[in-house]
Amino acid sequence: MAHGDLSRRENQQLAVASATTGPWKAAAGVGAVVGAAALGVEVVTGQWSLSMLAGPAGWALFFFFLVGTVGGRLSRETGDRRIRRWAAEHPWRSAMPAAGALLVLNTLAQTLLGDAGLIGAFLLSLLPAGLLLAVAGVVGSVKEARKKG
């Protein structure tokens, strides 16, 4: 069956499967370091409240998903070869699960830890999710174009 013959549900399943091919242990480490550094800056500024955790949590989530997603696109050895091929042919679709997960988790973090309401937190989370989608999509597109050329 060719990739064009796949149903929408099968394409969604492949997108989620391709999201699992990233270096998620390294991504967790990078996210933790960035989040800790951002928390250190918040502590130094002296604005002590629960909302001081929202910003560092957002930074940690963004870098976690950035390293995991882009690392999965650049890696040559992780995961099933068929899933990697599908992700290379569909760089924007394969970046959608990570961007969606970042949008949901960052919205929750901003709502629960920050001062923003649900709508404000959602709008605040659109920028990092869109940026993640753009970076991962461009990296995947450029990698595929260089491979063909």
C-alpha cells in the first residue's frame, strides 16, 4: 500500500509513532536544565509566589519537545525505518503531535501554576507550540530536500 493510500486515521497513527523516535531521555535532561535555569532567574528576581513556576515550566516543556522532536528528525538510527521514511516524506504532519502535546501541557501549566485563566493560558501557549511546529517542520523539510538533492 502506498503512502497516498493511507486513511486519515492511519496517517495520524504514523504521526504519533514518528513522534516516539526522538531522543527523549536527552530531551528530558535539556528540559530539566533549562527549567532549572529559568527557575533560578525567577528566584533571583525575588518575586515569590506559585506563579513563578509557570514560566520555567513553559520553558522546560518547550525545550523538551524541541530537542525530542528535532532530534528525532535528525537521527538516523532510531525507530522503525518505515516510520522514519513516512516522517521524512511528511515533515509537517509528523511535527503535529509534539506541537499539540506542547500546546495542551503548556496550557495546563500556565493555568495551574500561573495567574492566567484557561483562555489566556491557551493563547499564551499558541506561540511556543507554533514555533515548535515551524522549527520541526522546516528541519524535516530541509533534511528531505538535501537528501533528494
